[in-house]
Amino acid sequence: MNQIQKFGFFGLGLIGGSLAKALKRSMPECSIAVFTRTREKAEQARRDGIADTVCSSLSDPAFSQCDIIFLCAPVDANIEALQILKDLVPSSCILTDVGSVKTDIHLAAAQMGLGGRFIGGHPMTGSEKSGYQYAVPHLFENSYYIITPSEGTSQKQLEAYQELVRMIGALPLLLDYRKHDFATAAVSHLPHLIAASLVNTVHTLDGTDQLMKMIAAGGFKDITRIASSSPEMWEQICLENRENISKVMDTFISLLEESRTAMQTDNGEEINAMFRESRDYRNTFTSSPYGFINKTYRIFCDILDESGAIATIATILAVNRINIKNIGIIHSREFEEGVLQIDFYEEEPFRKAVQVLEHHRYQVWIR
């Protein structure tokens, strides 16, 4: 990995920003050059100690010295960036992206004569939040990082890329870009469409008293969390991968229609079989790596209805150096009397919190 010390970034959203932070954490001595369409974002990265050089354009000489350049903008913008960079950077420089759809940019790279110089990349992680302000260096830990080589990619560059992915805590997985786009249509793109459709269904059917919204509990909120993702980003993804998503959607719609027919014909056996099959298959999923829709580390804690109750728990966690992602009261008590919900970024603080709170005689439920 010693040969890769200089990194370039076009765009610093959630993924790009997290990747830059992860590299700087793993390689404090590395150099990172950044160009963003909103300069303030790049300046913030410099103030954070992440960006060493803020560039005014992709033609900046700093990019010509990079060992690897990450394209972290929408696909159309990334393709335009490739057109600029292909004649600027040396042949030893790896050009890569972090996009959720690979076919268009691979075809464009081939048409530009980039051959093996372009290697597609897609970290299978993320958040319902978007933007550099939500970027965290641990975003990639224990998640698959799909790498889609181009025809002609050298083994040396491919191994260097894989080593880099491992260094930030992710698991490299080599795939053909066409196979990638079909797989992500099923496990990433369709779920976002389903989540948005579920939310819009409740929005359409809810009455003026907004009862459905008020009583929506953990199950509904978990399955629709990703509906809060960037509309602009998902508009582009759906259009770029429309053929694969449509094929997967055909199967999903067919299964929905089968379940509706089973209900209408009072076919309990078929309904039972549907839930049994889905349960058995879902139970074979491993929690690590946790994939694009991150594993939620969440506990529920019973507290007294008195002033300072939340502050007491927050203080206990702080004294024990346990970082939390979110904390707050919930009004739907799905777990006995648990009313305080606490979310964590990672598994270690999650498990430590359970031990500490139980030691202080709090009743804790794990979701």
C-alpha cells in the first residue's frame, strides 16, 4: 500500500466524505486533494484536517499527482469528470467511483479508451442522511465494498485497490458490473422504492386526525427509514438502472398479487407458507457484514417519569465513554414498559451500554 499515498476526491457527500475520513484515519500521512461544486464543503473538510488541498477545478495540477481518484458525484457528473481526467492523470492512477449503478460509467469509460484504468467501486453501506455533515470514518466497517474491474485492469492495480478497501475496514467483493447492477436492483434499489411507496400509502390513506402517522411503530419506521434518503439521488439511480429494477419489480408485484389472491380466497395455508418461507430465508442472513441497509444497534430502557431521568442515563453512558447516535422518548411501548430508545453507531458501545445499564439496575430490552 506504500505506493498509494495521494488521493483525489470529486465530491464530498456522505460516501465521499466518509471515505476521505476513513483514509485519513488509517493513513494520517496521506495527502488528499478535493474539488467540490460547493467550495464551502471542501473548505470544511480542510478545517476538519481531512483535505490537504482544495482545488478550484478538476484540471488542478494536484489531481495529476494522485495515485487514485474517487468520483463521488452523480453518474452524469462523474462521466464528465472522467472526460477531463483521462488526459490529465498518469496511466498509473486508478480512476474509480462510488456509485450505486455501474453500467453507464463502465460503458462511458470504455468509449473514452480508458481500458483498465477505470475500476468501478460501490461501498454497500450508507444512511438515510446525505451530505458531508453526516460523514463518519467508520461507515464502511464490516460492509461489502463491491469492485467492478474493467477489461484490461492490471492485477497489480486490482490488488492495490482491494488492499485499500480492507484497510478502511470493508470487505472487497469482485463482480462484473452487469451482475452488480442486477443484484443491487433487488437488494438496494427496489427496497427504496418500496419504502417510499409504503410511506406514500399511509400518507394517502391517513385521515385528518393523522392516526396512522401517530401510531406508526418500530416495525413500520424501520422498514421505511430509507424513505428519508435524497430524492435527487434516487431519481437518478432509478432512471439509470430502470431495466434491472423493472425486472425485479415484476417478480415483487407478482408475489404481492399472489398474497392478495390467497387472502381473498381464504387460503391460509398459502399465506402461512409465504411467511414461513420468508422467515426461514431471512434467518439465514448474517448480521456481519450488514450491507447497504445498516444493522441497527438499538436498546429500549424503562425509566421513571420524573425530571432528570434521561439526563441520569446519558450521564452514566458518558462516564463510561459510551458514544450514542440518538436518544429519546418513544410513545409506542412495544417492549413491555420500555420508553427510552437509545441508538448506537457500532456494536461495541451497544453491548457495553446494555451491561452498564443493567449493572445500574435498569430494565433493558434489545430489539
